[in-house]
Amino acid sequence: MSARPPDRDEFDTLSRRDFVRTSVLLGGGSLAVTAGVDAVPRVGQAADRGGEGVSRGPALDVRDFGGIGDGRTADTRAIQQAIDAAHRLGGGLVQLPAGTWRSGTLALRSRVTLELTPGAVLLASPDDDDFAPPERLPFASGSDVETTDFANALLAGHDLERVAVVGGGVIDMNRRRRLGPKPIALKRCRFVTVQGVTIVHAPNYCVSLGGCEDVLVDGVTIRDAHADGIDPDCCRRVRIANCDIESDDDALCLKTSFLLGERGVTEDVLVTNCRMRSPSNCFKLGTESTGDFRQIVLSNCVFSGSPTERHDPAAAEGGGVAIITVDGGSVDGVMISNVVMTGVPAPLFIRLGDRGRDQAGPTPGRLRNVSISGVLAVGASATGSIAGLPGHPVERISVENVRITAAGGAPHATGLDVPERAADYPKVSMYGPLPALGLYVRHARDVMLRNIELAVEGPDPRPSLVADDVAGLHLAGLTGPSANGRGPVVWLNDIRGGLVHGNVVPEDAGVFLRVTGENTKGVALVGNAYWTPGPIELAPEITPRAVMQVAGGGSEGGTPTADRPRARKPS
């Protein structure tokens, strides 16, 4: 990232109501506060609160700048003066003590920490004219306006360093529907800390970070959010930990939009020990994906898909972990582990599409090197999916040690004619009914599925797993019901190079495996335990050596033998 210019004062003049009134009067190194406040501000020493962006300079109390904190008086001017004074002292801490501090847009400054002490409420003014107008970009962008606007906010900052919002207080955005100012919006900032605060009633992204580096978001609580919770966009070196998020739209959404006028990257992101509740997506990469995602880790999290009381049904997408690129960017290096989900319709949604936003011509990116392990999901009502496009497969995807319990209850089985919808907005329901009850894989290369248990609560005529057009499939240790007890449990179509081994099929499962597709070849069945006759169905188009059943492992010095399974037409 290039060197940044000194702090810009653009927010001081942006308000529709003469926002310049918030400027501080400074001269000759001394502090001069507004008329009516005669006392010299008390200057203390800021405590060490941790976090790379937290200032250790002097502490200033907003009451010494005329702040009232009664919830009715506009305190914008007093708070802004305190922030500017701390900045011009070389950095420091601005404290909001217990009380309700009503405010419009506040411009954060470099090396200044804003602390909301326990009992403090920073209350967004109900008057939209008290906020800076939406940002106007100097370039054309197809990105969402909510995504690219970093001016219409309660706490806003551009091109800052070592900026922090901390404390045990509350940011109340005072809104009952979507659209309006963001609580925190930071663009092209470095060494950012957001820690400990609670954000409620937000009409826009709660913590919106665009083009930021070295970010810590820790211990943040979000409730009644009408839009997204935390959105790092084109950000590097981000740590998000110990957060509790409830939102109508995505709880935690990583993006790579065109907000900077060029392709950006989101990389080196660590998310851990968080609770997320959203009827949309709990954790999502995309949808805005003009740039690349690299080195993303999520671990030790709890997800809930249950809607909030006043959620917008239009925002409900139903994803637990959603990994998406549709605008030409690539996803490379994502690890998801130790996640428990309840009531999430589709626990897993991986999608490579071709929407092509902010591209001269739509061209799919790449989606590869994704590892998902240690996932427990109950109450699923839709099918998880891993899907690329014809000629553009998702690559090197591993899913292991996963247990998904689905509701079941599909009225009838469906075939493999699932629409591609390459340019459509990606969401769980985009394909319509899928042919599998648990997991559907299509247009993929080098996929490992190991130790996966797919359970169903009610009768369902579909297989547990369907894989279609996959090169290099490794399936081991799968447990799942067959279609209403008749089968198959697994349906493989057009598999080029596959290993199916170590699967124990229950006695009442009926047919375990159906193999179809004239392009199927090089599939080996090794060490599977069957309890029923005729556990394998081979379609007539399957050539004699396309599927081989290997018996014996040579452990006693013998040689394994390979036989073609007895052909049986799919029922």
C-alpha cells in the first residue's frame, strides 16, 4: 500500500447542516474551546488497552468541550472538538463517559482512540441531515452503493493510521429499517482497532472496512442489524475474534469490490471464536469479487440461521459457510474448521460463477485450495453444494469430518439436469431443487470427501450425495441414507478418475452406488463393505474397464484383484 497523505479534513465540510461547526479552534499550541466552556480541558494519560491501533497518548473528556450527554442535545460539535484536539496533541484518548451522546457524522483522526466507557451510548441523530452525504466516487463502479460509500456514517475516516474505537459502551444507530448511515466506516486506514463496543439498530454495514490493513476487531457485539455485520473489503492482515453478531443480512462478509477504482485483494484474514446469527449467510466470501481472496482462516465458531424478529425476507439466502467468486476474482487458500451450525438451510455453498461485474468482459476467476473440516450442522433444509462451471471447475476442495442432519421430505427425486445460471446472483436456492439430499458436487477437480455423515429426519427419495462432472474424486468413509431405503446412497456421473473406499453400507441401505455417464473412466472401488446383494448400479454406457472393484489388500502377501462390478441398470 502506498504512503498516505496527512489526515484529510473532508468530513469537516460535508454535512448538509454546515458540518464545519465541528472544527476545533486551535492556535499557538494552546487549546481554545467554544464560548460557554471556560475551563481548560483536563488532560490525563490514556491507559494501555491493547490493540495495534489504540493510542497511548493523553486522555480527553468530551464534557470539557461542552458535551452534555442527555440524549437530546446535539453533542456532535463537542465530540469532534475533542477528537481534533487529541489529534493535534500528537494522539490520545477521547472518552465518552456514561450518558447518551447524540451525534451526527464524526471524523476520526490518526492516532486517536475513541472510548465509549460502560454506560455510554453514542446515539445517532434521527435526522439524516446531520450526516455527511454519500461518497461520490471519481470513477465508474458497478459495486453496490452500500459497499462503496464510506462518508455517510456516524464514525468515518479516510487515510488514517492508528485509529481505534473501543470500550464497553453502545453505538445506537437509532434506525428501524435498512438504508442510512453506517456506524463505523474506515477507508484506506492502517492499524485499526474496533474492540469491546456493542452496535445496535444499524441500517447499513456495522463495521465497514475498505482497503484497510492491520485490523483487529475483537469482542464486538452486534444486535438488530438491518444489513451486514462486519465487512472487510480489499483488506489485508485482519483479525476478527470473540465477536457476537446478529444481522438480517450477512453476519460476516469478506469482499473484493471495485471500491478503490482498481482490483483489490482481501488476504491474511483470521476469524476465530465468534458467534454469528443470520438468515442470509453467517460467513461469506463474495458476492462482490472483482479481486482475489487469499489465505483466509475461520475456526471455532457457532452459527445460527434462525431469522431475527424483524428480518427482511428478501435478504434471507440461507447459507452457513458461503465461498463465492463471480466477478473474475480468484479464491485460493481457505480453511474452515470446528464450526457448529443450527437451523442453517444449506451449511455449505461453494460457487464459481460468471457475473462479471466491473470487468470489460465477463471471465470466470478460479476457486481452489479450500479445506473444510470439523463441521456439525443440524436443522438443514436445503442441499449443500460445491459447483463450478463447464470448463471452469472448482479445484482441490476437501471436506472431511462433517456431519449434516437435513430435514428431508422432498416430494420426488430429480435428475441431473440442473441449470447452470452462470451469470445469476449466487445464493443457495439459485439452482432450484437439487438431486441430492445432503451434498451436490458439479464441475470440480481433485475433490476429497472423507468421513462425512449425511443424515435425514424424514423420508426423502434422493441420494445422499451426487457428484457430476468431477475429475479426481476421493470418497471415503461416507455414511448416509439411500433414497427411501432403495438407493442409491451415492450417484456418480461423468467421473474421470475416482477412488471410492472404506465405506460401510448399512444393511437396509439397498443400492449403495449408481454410476452413469459416457465420460466415466478410471473409477476404483476399494475396501467397501456391503450387506445387500447388488449394491452397485452401472448404466449401460459404462465401458467394461471404466469401473473396477478391487478385492484384497495384499496384507498377507497376496496380490489384490480387480473385477468389474456386476452390471445392473439403474432403477
